[in-house]
Amino acid sequence: MFSDLSFSHILILLLILVLVFGAKRIPEIGSSIGQGIKEFKRSLKDEPPEPRNLQTPPATGSGSTLQTGGEPKRLSQ
């Protein structure tokens, strides 16, 4: 894919990057990409989180506002 990319093509691409983002923004973009890659690699090394119990416990008390059963309420038709 990049076998036809010569030094002049790379210079043209760098010139376009400088024109679009500005010379001051390019190091900031590079560092944020680097931090994102580090975070991604670190998350791959961490153990996967334990599965959580997705069922909610039943509501206690008589003042519960949760509806049980029946069809869900429609906001608008």
C-alpha cells in the first residue's frame, strides 16, 4: 500500500498537516495519540472485570415509584 510513497510524497503530506493543524498543534496531537495507545495497551494487560449481577434487588418500602408488570409507558404517540 505504501510501497509507492517516496520522500517527496512524505514531505507533501507533512506540509499539508502543518497547514491544516498548525505547527503548534502537531506535537499535542502526537502526545494525545501516544497516551491513547498507552492506555489501550494497559487496558489489554489488566484482568477483565468480574461479571456484575445485572439484576436489581426488589424495591423495599411502600413508597416505591417503580412499576411492575404491564406494558411500558409511552412518552408520546
